[in-house]
Amino acid sequence: MVVYLDVVILLNFLVDFLLLLGTNRLCGYYPGFGRTALAAVVGGLYAGTCLLPGFHFLANTLWRVVSLCIISWLAFGFSKSALRRGAVFVLLSMALGGVCLGLGDDGIWSVVLAAAAISVICFIGFREKIGSTSFVPVVLRYGANQVHITALKDSGNQLKDPLTGNPVLVVAADVAERLTGLTQQQLSKPSEAVLTAKVPGLRLIPYHTVGSPNGMLLGLRMQDVKIGKWKGSSLVAFAPEGLSKEGAYQALTGGAA
């Protein structure tokens, strides 16, 4: 039987791409088409490389695990949530094998259609996110700095701009530092930072929680903000610490998107 290298690479790319999209949907994350496509390209190239003379050893269990780790890192990042999504990706891959076995057809298009069917089921059959959580991609630009992060849609986040009444996007301390250079120590002392930090436009945003009835956060209005499909200017508040222990999200958005 003749095996065409380009067909193998394309087949594995399509299957990985579809299953990675299904994995994100099943776990309640936005598709992330760019990262997903990059991971799928690596998966396709890995499958093709395994067929080359002298590289058959890459098909053993060790290198399969290594390739899976690389694909998961490219598609999901590096966090505990990424490990869970990697496990879901493996389960969907096993489900694909079961579907193809049940159909009794391992032809190229049968495999692709089976992967597409699994992805569609994940998108249509799981409209509500697992654990009643919903995530949205966020892009923030401040000067020459730009970050791509994930925000949790938090209905309990009622933080609003005291001047306009508009919702406020809250980002984690590490995101604030990447954008503005403000350190965690500065963020934990917002009143001092307003006077001493060399970041124009800094202001104080009052907030209330059970543990801190009269707290203050540093804030800054950013003109170039994208939350999901929404684009515009938004007041961004900087939390003095991280927002997710597992690293699943780096921001909280209420009605801002």
C-alpha cells in the first residue's frame, strides 16, 4: 500500500484541529483558532515525520506522549486547566477511534467526517459551559504593549466606573505589570502608587467585598480594548494579585462585553 506523506500530514492536521476545537468547547473555553491551528500543524508534521526513514522511533509511546505535551502546550498554554484539556483531547481522540471502528471504515474522509461530527456535537450538545462558567478572549493594548488573555464572565462582578457607571474590566497583577510596568507591591498600595508611579492617567477605583468593605484598586482607562467581539475604550482595574489559582483566566468581566 502506498502512503502519501502530504495526505498523512493534512489528515492529521484536520483531525487534530477539529478535536482541539471540540476540546475547548467541551471545557468551556473560547475556540482560540490561531493557537489551535498552530498545534494542529505540529501534530500533522509529527505524524508525517514518523513515516520518514530513520524516524520510525518517533511513533513509540514516549515520543507520542512528548508530542501530546507539545500540542497541548501550544493549544492550551501551561496551567492546570491545560492539563485537564489535554486529558479531554486524549479522550476525544479515543472516541474518534471508537467511531471509526464502529463505522468499519478507516478511509481518509471517513476519519475527517467522524472528527467533524465529534466537534459539532461538542459545540451543539454543550451550549452551556461546564460548571456554569463562561470564558471570553480579551486583547488589551497600552502604548507599545499588547496582551492576549482569557476573562471569566462573572455575573457577580458589579464593579463600575464611579464617574460614568460603566462596567470595569478587572485584570490580574501580572497582566498589569506586562502592560504598564506596575509591580505587585505598587498595586497593593494604590494610594501611594497614584502619587509616585510614572504611569499617566492612573486613578483609584473604590470597590466593596465581604473581606474588604472599603477597598481601592488602581485603574487606568485604555482606549484599545477588545472583549470577545466588543471593541472600544474601557476602564481597567488592576487586582493586586492573581485571579485564578489554576491559571484558567487572568481577568474578570461583568457587563463590559
